[in-house]
Amino acid sequence: MHIYGKMAAPARLCRELVFPRRCPVCDRPVQPFGALICPSCEGVLQRVQAPACSRCGKQLGLGAQGLCRDCRKLSHVFERGCTVFTYHSAAGGIFRFKYKGRQEYGAYYGRCMAQKLCENVGGVFGRPDMLVPVPVSAQRLQKRGYNQALILAEEISRLTAIPVCEKVLRRVTDTLPMKNMTPAERQNNLKKAFQAFGNDVELNSIMLIDDIYTTGATMDACAHALYRQGARRVCFITLAAGVDSGY
């Protein structure tokens, strides 16, 4: 459970007086008090702008159109995706959010993702029936103490009223770190890593939630498990993604 999002307002105010909320960019106590990010820092985060990949939502280079290089090479299982920030502009904050216990960043990050999702709901995405955070393995959850994707999903849900369904998707095997893997190696590494459970996903439109999108291997593996369980449509939104490296 994340320490800020589940608190009643008075309790949250008392905690922030003792342990001030930190800015997801500079990591100093947010100024002014009560804000989610320092106004002077917000411009550091670069939002994905057009042109963006029409399949995964990754930022394309100026003048580019259509699909990014990865989406042209790979046959994805998920239907569509979008992302909020370019990874290089948000990398430091995401690292602290994910590995250094800065769970309070989730309030700002989730708000930005909710805004992005609402911008797309009237377009190609439609309104999803449920938000499904990408799960982490039991070993990583025990070590880290929380799933950052769940924190994001809960904040998006609070702002959009789309329910979070955490238990319909599980990570049944731990996988090797994928930072230096090729797209094909990532896909192979994630085969059978996820499993969907129950009948809640049948005939539903699902929005996967995660922090980072790279090549789409994780989203494809999750989508594959959900489609096997009867999902009608699987899309995703992530906090950040890399910029397409070119053609």
C-alpha cells in the first residue's frame, strides 16, 4: 500500500508536514507546499508530442509518420498504446519511484497519465472497462515492497473512476533483466511469464498500466495472457517511453 494515496486528507496533511512530499524531478521538498511537483521543475519533463507512433505511441523524430522502427519489425499482440513522457527526461524520477521508495511521486505521475488517458478516450482508445497494472514477481514485490504500476493504476482510477482489477493478471515466473536484450530476446524471455485468472476479463476492454515502455515485449506477453482468458481488447498506457531511434 502506498503511503500517500490511501490516507484521508487530514492524515496526509500531517504526514506531509513531518515528511514533506518530494518533487519527482529535483527530489527536494515540493514548493509550494501542497503541490505535487515544483513549478520550476515541471518543464524538465518532456511530454510526447506529435508525431508519435500510431501503434505504441512512442515519440517519433521530426518529419516521421506512421510506425516506429520497433513496431514495423514486430508483430504486436496488444492493440494500441500511448505514453506520457520521453524516457530520458523522466529517467531519474522513475528510477527513484521504482527502486528508492519514492512512492509519493505516483500522485503526480498518475495524474499525468489520467490526463493522457482522458485525451485519448474520445479517439481511438474508447473508455476501458478496467485498469490492469502490469504485475511484478512475488520475489521482486517482496524485495521492493510495492508494485509501482499498481500505484499508478490506483491514482488513475481515483481520477477517472475506471476500476482497477489487480488480481486478474499475475506474473508466474521471474525473468532475467532485459535492459541489454534485443527485442527478440525480450519476447523470448517473457514467454509464459504472465497468466490471467478468472472470468472478469471476458469480453472487456482492458487498459494495461506500467511505468516504462521499451519494445513492447512486456505488453505483448500480458496481452497474450488476457486474450487467452477472453479479453475483447487490450491497450496500454505507460508513464514514459524512449524516442524512436530512427529509420
